[in-house]
Amino acid sequence: MDFILICSGIALFLMMLPIMYRIVVGPTAIDRIVAVNVIGTKTAVLLIIIGALFHNVAMFVDFAIAYAALNFLGSLAAARYFNRTRPAYGQVSQEGGDADE
Amino acid sequence: MTDHLPILLLLSPLFGALVCVLFGKGNSKNAWIVSMISLGISSILSVFLLLKVLSIKAGDIRYRMGGWDPSSGYEVGIELRIDILAALIVLAVTLVGFINTIYSKTRVPAEVGEKGPFFYALIQLLIVGLCGIIMTNDAFNLYVLIEITSLTSYALIAMGNRRAALSSFNYVIMGTIGASFYLLGVGYLYIKTGTLNIDDIHTYLENENLWTSQSIIVAFILIMLGVWTKMALFPLHGWLPNAYSYAPSMTGTFMAPLMTKVMVYVMIRVMLWLFGADFVYSEDSVWSELIVWMSVVAIVAGSFLALARNDIKKMLTYLIIAEVGYMVGGAWLNSLTGQAGAFYHILSDAAMTFCLFIAASIVIIRTGESRLNAFDGLFRKMPLTMIGFTIGGLSMIGLPPTCGFFSKWYLISGGIESGHWEFVVALLFSSLINAVIFFKIFERAYFGKIKGIKEEVSVADIDMIPAEGIKSVPASMLIPLFISALSVLILGIMNKNLFSWISNALKMING
Amino acid sequence: MKFFGLLSVIIVGFLLLSATKDFPNWGDEDSPANSGPVSSFYIEKTEEKTKVPNMVTAVLADYRGYDTMFETVVIFIAGIGIIAVLRTYGSNESIPKNQVGDEGAGLLARMTCSLILPFIQLFALYVVAHGHHSPGGGFQGGVMLGASYILLALAYGLARAKSCFSEKRTLVFAALGIFIYVGWGVLCLVMGSEFLNYSALDSILPGGVEMARSHSMLAVEIGVALTVTAIMFSMFSNLSTKGRLDKGL
Amino acid sequence: MSELLNIFSIILILSGLVFFLGASIGILRFPDFYTRMHAAGKGDTLSTILIMSGMAIQVIGDFEGSSVLVAIKILAIAVLIMLTSPTSTHLLMKAGYDDGIIPVSKDKKTKINDLGGPFLKDSLSEKSVAKKKTATKKRVKK
């Protein structure tokens, strides 16, 4: 069973790499935040799997709850920040002047 | 109750800060009273602490937090340790805090307005941090307290005008790098020794004979780099001048005498207690030689930079950088007289920097001019302020009745003892430059043309009605100036006692 | 200047790497940090002396409780410092009328938050109280609790969150947290023992000397949690409104 | 019994991984912001719920008192993510929409979708649309 858990953990990690690409490349700021959000939820999953591997899920599940909740907080804050304060691209509002507020 | 003196000393300002935050909303007056009381209590307690340490023949007081007695010879909890040196500096810190609180009475409403209670809370927490740094015997606890002093000083500096925020930001970056270096060094020591207590680390290193271990040497270098960044030794001094000169005036008068000096004390502590004189001054290492040369560079560069400044506070801050060079060099001279001189210079430099900064702040506030021509004809306009400034300046130059002379004397004799002539030459040269700087100011003040004292009263200075002569400066500013000037003289007159106390305490650790 | 920066980074990196040469092996059981007298004391005696299974909590709140007190003070200073630097009192004239007030993040966010907020707060309290047995304690629980108020401010608007947790209340809570911690230590002083020596409190707490230590740890963790909660929210509200405390993000 | 549960949990975990693979490829390959958001919001949430349920069954397999509590906590995380992940995706989408990120379109001529709001054909002058497009392209190229 441990073998399957290790394999699924590694698979999860490998599948995070394309999302990492999205974080690095963008193109918009919100793209990056969505990717960070996805990686955040997957990290909570990964924490549970690691806990099962260490035979200590009871400890890791607390981390996972805190992580998931704070992840939501982070993306909510980012969404509100980009919604009111800043346009996603700096250039649009400067050039176009109609930044849809 | 006298067993608990060290912790009571810390708790009084801590509670004072809490009370200021809780009940002092928007009212600087109440916060001022609270911080006067709390800092007054802790200065009285520190006097008692000094008397108690002097009365003990064995040398130091130990106070174990949480009552955890050492098991198998190693401390499991945190320990405070106060010897004569620590007690002297604690006394200096609390007294400077108390006197500076008197000074800040009229300045806080003028310069920070409604945030006065927060200012007083931060000042008291800064005192807590500084006293804790001096008394603690735990390397990691030292780091936590360094963080406390750093955070409070960032906030205190940033409360000034617009440029203060930027200079505080510089200080944040430099200070964080310094603190991180210190923490890395402590981490390496912990990996190698498994304990954090300063005495225990020393014992462990001694027992296992780890002196040649690469990680111990790197830990030593990292800790030294961290402490030097915090004390603004010459190549790492970039943050200091702006931070101290753009800060609110009462922050400047508070931090200039204390922060760098306490870090010098930490350096001496780390050198002699944590690593031990055998490691630091060992024959086959180049440290001693190298660092004395570094301090020589710092002294010369600091003096020249001070000579080039036309701004009063900037000039004084560069003089502080030169003084840091004195103390670092003295501590590394590998002679007891040099160490004692460096230590004595910590006290005397605190007194004279305090005196000069208060006088300079008064001059800047009253004349509204921050350049050197503010001093034109001031001996006739503000004679009392100028008397204080003169005493501080003479001490900076190093003329006999003042403490500056004696500390320089010990430093120079330490340099001669250990054969570091370059240090002696640098000291004399720096005294010469100080003489040029200060006599230039005295000449302006004595012979310069009298200008009118600032007639237009800005909103910030509304509490002071401009008038002629002595009455122009409120008593709450003049009293601290006189106390500090007096302390410069007293430290000079008491040099024999002080020197014997200091050198006795140092002899015990040097063996 | 860039060159010097690069040079110093390289030198420091070289120093740090050269130091690792003498380190004990990774996971070495006999390294001083693992089997030294101090660590073995913590590992062997913690359960016996303090009745706390999680020795991290015991080291944090009892053996090195003096450190933790100052860590809490560091957090307090961070919050007070941000207020002291950023907070602007009075004059709201510079802000256009239509920007005053903060209506939150919309219906969906409000619904979700109203569903999960109570559970987050409950979990935060659990983390604070359960620090003796599982990872957790005052700092972590305080952060969760503070985050729940930040979530409230994000979803419902800062005005709604301020009606729960006004500025005055944050200051009172922040100071009260440290007051609990330090006051607990002073209580030990009053009982005639050293500062933070919880064993002196066995006459007023039930269950003998060991349980007195255990209960006292809970008390100081609650103090830490109060301070951290208040400072988290205070920092958020000050930083997101540039010190005006009028309109959130 | 335990064997059966084990197989069931493995099936859940593997299907969760498959869905996550879909989400991951979608986030990498989809042409514009909104479609990527779709992959993130749906695939991510579903795969998380599946893997979490699998882990909960895995934990509960040994039938102890404390492991039931842990399983409930794991399911609570699944519920938490089920609630929060679509909400945050929705909010981020709204933020992007308000900022004027242009969706991809099949309309060759104007390259504008008839979505209403800021993308309504009539509400935008040709010029500003062109500017927006170039700005987007610039960023994409970078």
C-alpha cells in the first residue's frame, strides 16, 4: 500500500509542474493566482499522503486544514485586490484609459 | 525580593508599554507620566542591582527563568547573568532612557502628535530589549532581544518626516541581514554543541577542543559580521547616518547613545565569554591583527567623513562611526587595558553622544537650521545649551577632566602595551580631526555674527514661545542636557574606580 | 555596486558551504544536537516533569518560556509599529465619497464565508487548546483566528469586520494577551518563586506540581493567541487601507 | 472486507489522479484565461474530493476510535475545498472579467465574443478594443 501512496504522491508532484509553468509564464497576474490556488489545494492533499506514509495522519491533517483555509483566504484577497485596485495588465489602463471600473 | 531584581527591572517598562497602549489613547501626557514612572523604577532598580553586584565578591548574579536547575551540568532553561560590566551598562541604558523621557516631554506632542502613546510604548519596549540583551546568558534569547530592539527602532525612526521612512527602510534591510548572520552563527554553534547557553557552549568547546573546527570558525565569522552590521562598523555603516539624522529628534537622542554601544557590548560578550580569549587572540590566527587594522580604517574614514559634513546631525553620526572603530579596535587589542578601555569608552561614549545629540537637537529646533551656520553667535543667545555642547565636544576631543580623555588614555596605553602603533596613531589623528571640527563650531558660536532666533513659529513648535536667552529653551530640555554633561564629568572624575571595577571583572574572565 | 553584491554573496555562500564539512551526518543519532545533555533531558524528562506529551510545546512554553514571551512581544511590536507609522487620524476628505464604504466581495463569497467561518474559528480554538497533544499552540491558533477575521473583512467588507473587532478592541486584546503571559509569570513571582516558574502555582491550580505546569502552559498559550489574533487583524486593516481604516482592499 | 476497502480507496485515489491530470493539462494547454479557469475550478476540485475520500477510507481501514476522527477531519477538508475552490475560482474570474481580459473567440472578423458587459460590441470603440488586443498579445508573447 505504501508503494501506491508514494507513487500517487510523486504523480501529484509531477502533475504540479505544468501548473508551475503557468505560475512562471502567466500571462496575466490572475492566471498565476489561479495556478497558485490549484497548487495550494493539491499541497493539502499531498500533506495527507505524506502523513499516511509516516503513519501519523492525525498530525498532518491539522496542517492540511489550516493550509486549505489559508489558501482560500489568499486567493480571496488576491481576487479582491485585482478586482478594485489594479488592472491585471498595467498597460491597459494607461493606454486605453477605460479600465472597466 | 532582591533576588528578583533583574527580572523586575525588565518587567517595569514592559508593563509601562502595555499601559501606554491601553489607556493612553491620543493623550501623550498620560503616556509620558507612565513612562517616567516605569523607567524611573527601573533606573532605581538598576542602581540597586549595581550595588548588589558590587557587594558580591564572587562576581556575578545568576537568575534562572522558570526555576529549571541545570541537569548534568548543562542549563535546560534560560539564564540571566549579571556581572559588574552588565550592571554598569544596564544602569547607563535605563538612565539614558529615563533622562531622554524628560527631554521628550515637549517634543513628542510636537513631532509625532496623536501617536505619542505608541511612541512611549515603543521606547519602553526598546529599553526592555536593550536591558535584556545585556543581561541574558543565552545565545538564542540574545537574538530574540536583538529583534525586539531592531523592530522598535525601525518603527521609531520611521515615525519621523518623509525621508525618515526611506532611511528606516534601508535600516530594515541592513539590520535584517545582520540579525540573520547572527542567527546563522548561533545555529551552527547549536549544531556543533547541542546547547544554547553561552557558558555551556564555551565549556563544551573547551572540553571537546573544537577550536580548529571549520564550522566553529565560520560561526564566529558570521556572528561577528552580524554584530558589526548592527553596530555600523565602517564598511557596513551605510544605514546609520540617515537613520539617526532623519528620525524624530527624541528618537535620535535615544538611539545614538545606546544602540551601537550595546552591540559593542554584545561583541565583547561573544568574544570573551562565548568563544574565549584563547580562541580570539590565539597566536596563529590573523583575526586580531586584521580587525585592529579594520578599526583603524573605520576611525580614519569616520573622522574624515565627519569633517566633510556640513549638517550638524550627520556630522555627529559620522563621529559615532569613528567611535565604534575605537571600541572595536580596543576590544581586539589583546591587552587587558585595551579591553577595559573599550569598555570604559562604551560608557563615556554613551554619555557624550547623548550630551551632544541633545544639544544639537535643541540648536536645530531653536534656530530652525540644520547646517553648521546654525551655531553663529549662539554663545550669547543660548549660553546654557552651548555650555552643554562644549562639554560634550571637549569630551569628544579628549580633554582632561572629561571622560573622553580617560577612555582614550586607556585605549592608547592598551595599544602601546600590545604594540599596535597604527591604532595609537589613528586615535591621535582622530582626536586631532575632532578638535578641528569642534573648535570650528566653537569659533562660529563665539565670534560668529548673531542671527535672530527663529521668529516664525511653525505649527510643530507651537508649545515653545521664542524668547531671549535661557528662557527660550524649556527646562524639560535643559535638565537632561545638564545631567548628561554632568555625567560626562562624573565619569571622568570617577575613572579610577570604574577602571578598577572593569578590569577586575575582565581579569576574572581572562583568567 | 552590483559586482560587490555578487562578490559578497559568493563569499558568504562559500563560507556557509565550507562550514558544513565539519557537521555531523544528516540524521546522526549521536550528534550533539540530538544526544546532547540538553536534548536528552527534554526527551526523557518532559513527560515526567510537565505531563505534556508534545515536548515541543513544553520546550516552547515552559523551558524556554522566557523566549516565547519576548517572541509575543515581537509580534506586539510589529503591530504597534505598523500603527505608529501608518495610521492617519482624522481627515478623510481626500477620498472621494463613492469610495468610502466597502461592500465586500459579492453574494457568493459571503455565502461561502458564512458557511465556513464558524468552522475555521472552531478549528483555531481547537489548535490553541490542543497544543499539548498535537502540533499547535498559541501562535498557530492565533494566526487561524486572525485569518478568520480577515476573511470576514474580505467577504463582508471591512466595516462589518470592524463592528466585531474595532480598533480599540484590537489594541486591548493585543495588550491583554501579553498581560496574561507576563502576569502569569508575575503570579509565580508573587507566590515566592522565580519568574515563569509554574510549579509555584500548584497551591492554586489542581493536580500537583506537574499538572500546574501543564495548565500554566495552556494559560500562556491563550495569551499568545489573543495577541496574535489582534495583531493579525490590526496589521491587515492598517496595511490594506493605508492606515485610514475606512475601506478595505 | 479490509481488502475490499483497500481496493475501493485505490480506485478513488487513481481516478482522482486521472482527473488531476486532466486539470493539469488543461491549465497548461487551454488557449485563454477563462478556459484555463474552467479546468482549474472543475478538475482540481473533483480530483481533490476523490483523493481525499480515498485517503479517508484508507485511514478508517483499521477501525480505531481515533482513526474515525481523523477520517472525519479528512472529509471535512474535502468539503472545505469543495466549498472554497469554486468560490475562489469564481471570484478570480470576476476580477479578470472586470479587468477586461479578452476571451478567445471564433468570430474571425472582430475577434470579440458576444458576452455582454465590457465586451459588448457596441460598448467598445474599435480603437480601444484593438489596443486591448495588442496589450494582451504583448503580454502573451512575453
